[in-house]
Amino acid sequence: MENGIVNLQIFLGGGIGMGMLQDRINELDSAIVNVVGDLVNTMGFYNTDRLMSYLEEGKKNWSSTGRYPFEELEFHNIKTNATIILQQDGIDIARYKYIKVKIGNLVYENQQNKSGKASSIYEIRKEVYSSTWNLRFTDTSLVFETWEYMQKYILSKYKYDIGEELLDEKLILDIETGDSQIEDEISEVESGRGISGRWLILDIETGGFQVEDEIYEVAVLAIENGKVVDSLHLGEIEDENEIHEGMGAGYACISENEYYIAKFQSFVRKYPYPFIAHNASFDRKFLVHFGWLSEEANFYDSVRAIKRACPYLFGYSLDYLVNYFGIERGNAHTAIDDVHVLFKVLEAAQPNNWLPLYKASPKAFKSSAKSFLERGLELKGESEAFKGKHLVFTGASQFPRVLMQEIAVACGATVGNSVNKKTDYLICGEKVGANKINKAIELDVPMYEDSWFIDIVFQDLAIEESEHKPMELSSNSEQAQYSPKQAPYKLLGEFEGKKVNIACLKLRVQSIVSELLEKMGATVVASPSAKKVDYMIYTDNGEYKLLEQSEELGIIAIPASKFNRMVLEGETVWVH
């Protein structure tokens, strides 16, 4: 991908120069395209409604059928408003639909013309089932990963800014097109306030973090314009008395149960909306691995969205958010309860910036990278293990390089591609690059095996706590997380002159809370045995001996979520 361009198609003559099948797909009003071995079967429909009634009700209302030799296909020159469902052996793997946003005449400088100007008719379209945008001219079609990339491309190539013009177009779109639904679809696909638009909120319960631990329960809510319009709960009860324990207890394994898979896929066809899940990569890897969903399913992570909307929370686990927003819940960690609770959390948090989930390679599902990815997602926005450090990675690792880099950033680091004076650590896998090693030796940059990095990430250790030692090798062989100094936490007078025990907090949260309390004039201790204190602040839902004794000892016990809310809603004092 270059400059945000996902794909490029150049038309040749009357078609696109790619084959009879491609030409046919581009002229269909809506269709199912089913790849079966070396053949591709097409079933055309007059419109999307007829296609959906065929899928949902079995109506034999197709308008055409065809069979073609297999060829590589592109789907960004399909008709506007046409829905194309791509299948493999009858299983949905992707959907495509472009809606028109604007058609205009682009006037730009061209010294080859006598007037010094040239013009081109262009069309801008939005893809409904992904974040991509399509820019089409008479002979060229380009697909961009985001609106911003497309805007920058047009500005750079044609010195023409379509930004403000598009905003105006959205306001009058229904007048120009006679179809107000188009504007609705754009707002639903793009970021919306909270959970406006159309979504599927998903949760699964498994026997552990690895796909080998199987799926035991699946629940989905269909959301339309901020309301639950339908729900699906899949699970086979073995012992009703164990269900209250959560985490799949009391349910039988349904990972490869064809009946439940078919029900799930039928529900998804009925509501072909993007998925929202908390730590979405975890849910996605199980569902893709066992064939419930295709690799192309669109997922959005509520952790990332809520972190952007509420950047000053101490934690973003579902349990923490439930406590922070004061939401009542039933059986914690049952799938059906968790999807309803997540819906309430999203209503309270009102996220307005949704980013599509990075789709990890399926190969990663078959290695220990699964648990590493899961751990990295748990720490995202919550760990400062590498805060302020600049890391460089080299050599082959059991984990994808891009994943290592993303998790390093999630833990507060910045990441570079070359070793220089700003480099704090060089993380080495196998078959390391000699140039990076030599430069690290020259600049006296500490070098560690990637197991050191993994150890810190998995155990949420401080760098100095790791037992790994720097490597001894000869020459032959984006955005830091916030801190109290940046956040608008408030000063609370009730803690002035008081003694507060923070031993029952995670290390990362301890550092934030300690600095805040010291600014409030409190004396901070971090010892589980220190009982002569006025307050204790502890990790939500934790079981601590000091917490059990707090009432007897006259200690005011405050969960981290409550203290978090107190310092965000108290009298405004900026902490410097």
C-alpha cells in the first residue's frame, strides 16, 4: 500500500482488460459470486432487496446465472448500490457495496494544454462493509484506506481540496440523489456517536486463551440506531448449577457444532453489520479458526474506541468499565450478559472514533503468538513498562514484527527501524542483522533477546524486575501513554494530611495514584502490612486480606474505579 492506496484499476477500452468474469461482475446490479475450485458461479439479482430475500427466505428470484473459469477479481468498480457477496464453496467470505457520495468536475493545472488547465469528471464512493473510499475517473479507479488518504492524494496531485466541499455535499445528498438512505449508510459505516448506526455486538466464552481451548458460548446483539433490535445466544447447557461461575462453565463445547455455526451465520447474513467486541482480536481468532466467520469479517475493538473517548481511565477491562460507570450486571463472564453489559458501557462512554481491527495472519493463530496478542491487547493503554523508551527490533521471531512493534507502543514505547543515539534497547530474534548489532555495540545500546520483551509484556513487569540479562554479542555475530503530568486530574482536599495505602493496586496504577495523592498532600504507603492508615485504594474486584479487615480497622476502602471517577469529577486542578 502506497500513500494509503489500497488498490488501483486502470480501464482498457470498453472493459477493464481483466477477463469476461470481471466484466460481468462490474455490470451486475447485485450478485452472489461463489468460487468452487477452478470455477466461479455467479447468481445475479435486480437489486439488493431481492438478493437478501433469496438468502433469508429462499425465494427463487435471481435474474441470471453463469459459470466462468477462475480469475483474480477486483470489486471496486462494481455498480453503485450493487451488493456483491463473495463466497468460497458456498460460505460467505466478503461483501462489497459502494454508495455514491459525490460526482463532480475536477479542474487542475496542465501545462500541455494551451489554457494551462485540464478537467476530469470524478466520482467519490464509500464502501459500506469496510473503511475504504473509492475515487473513480473515466479511465482509472483507486481505492484508499481512509478518507484522509484520498483527500491528501487529490490535494497533492491536483492541488484541489475536497474536504469542506464533501461536508456540504453530505448535508444535501438526499436532495441530489433522491435517496436519503445513502446518507444514513455513510454515517453508519463511518464513526458515529456512541453506537449509532448498525452494529453487531459480540462476545464468546472459551476454555482459555488458545484456540485449542475451544468455544463454549456465543452471544450477539444486533444494533440499529442505538437500539437492540435482535439477539442470538448459542450454548448447550451441561450443568445449570455451574453457569454462574462464568467463563463457559456449565456449557458444552460448540466449536465445531454445525447446527450452532449455521444459526450464527444465518443471523450474520440477516444483519450484515460490522462486529464490535471487547478485545476484539480474541473473539475474532476463535471464530475465524473454527470457521464461524471468514478472515474478511470486519471487527472494531471497543477497548480502543473507549480509550479514545475516555483517555484518563486507570483501566479498560469490561469489569473495570462496569464499575466506573456504575452499571448493574447479572452473571459476569457469561456471553449473553457480557454483550448486554458492553452495550450499556458503550452508551455511557459514547465513543465517537472507531478504528477497524488489524487482521492478524491466520498463521499466528497456530502458535503461541495467540496468547501474546491477547496479552498485548490487555495491556494496550494500561501498561507503561516501556514508557519513554525507544526500541528497535531485529531478526526473526516467533511473533510477527508488526505485532511486536504495536505492543511496544501499547506499553508506552516509540519504535524505530534503525539503531541510533536515541535507541534505548535493541530487541533481537534469530538471524539478527549484523549492521544493527554492530551499531548497537558502537553506541553501547543494550541488546536483549525477544524473550526479555515477551517476559515483561506477559508479566507486566518493570524493566528492572526482569531476570533476563543483556545479550553479550561481538561484532561478528507512535504516541506514549498518558501520565498524571498530562491528564486533567483534580485535587481532592479530603486526602490532605491523610495516610493512604496503595499496595493493593497494580504497579502501573500505583505510579499514577501515588503521584496524584502526593500532590494532594497525602502520605502514601505501598505495603500490605501497613494497617495504620486512613484510606486504602485497591484494584476492583480483588480479594485482599487488608480489604477484609478494613472495616474492623476503621480504614476507608476505595476501589480504583471510584477513585478514578473522583479525581476526574472533583475540583479542577491541573497536575504539573
